[in-house]
Amino acid sequence: VLSLMDLEINHVDDRGGVYTMYLISYISLIPLFMVPSWAEITSFAIILLVMLSTYINSDLIFYNPMFVALGYKLYLVELSDGDRVYILSKQSLRGNRGIEAYLLTDYFFLVEDR
């Protein structure tokens, strides 16, 4: 059951530009389709580990390109209590205003399309 919550937004950071980094992680797999040597596979594995670390330690873990296809944007928002949460919305969000959003996880919300 999703719970609808009132959120007071102080600051909004549009994270929509991260889709290019997300796509790079898929494009970088193309060399594996060519029959590489063991040295190439080893160096490629190291590059993938670095990319995985970057992926996990950044906002990419919350991003999915299907959001763009469906018209959603990802925002990192600072709330009035100082908490930083992610909000997925088709609406443009601005700071210093209140919104209603569904709580999906402890720090990820969805604003209903109106």
C-alpha cells in the first residue's frame, strides 16, 4: 500500500541529465561481442568494476531510461526538515513549495501525474 505524504520542498536539483551516463554503461559492453584476448577481457573487467563502483555510488542506481520514455524526470530534493530524497515526476518541481507524493521507499517518492 502506497502512502500519500505532504512534502515541503526547499531546493530542487534536476537529475535528468544522468541518462547519458546510464547509457554509457550499456554501450561499453559492445567490445565483448568481438572475440577479445584474455588481456583485453581482464582490462575490460577492471573498467567494468570501476563503472560499477561509480554506478552504485552515484544517482544512477535510481535511474531507468524508461522514465524518460514515459515522460518522467528524476529530481534530488532537499525537504524543509533537511532530508534529501528522490522524486520521480512528470511535473516540473520548484523549490519553496509543497507537494503531495507517494512514498515508494524511505527516500524515493512518486508524484502522481495530473
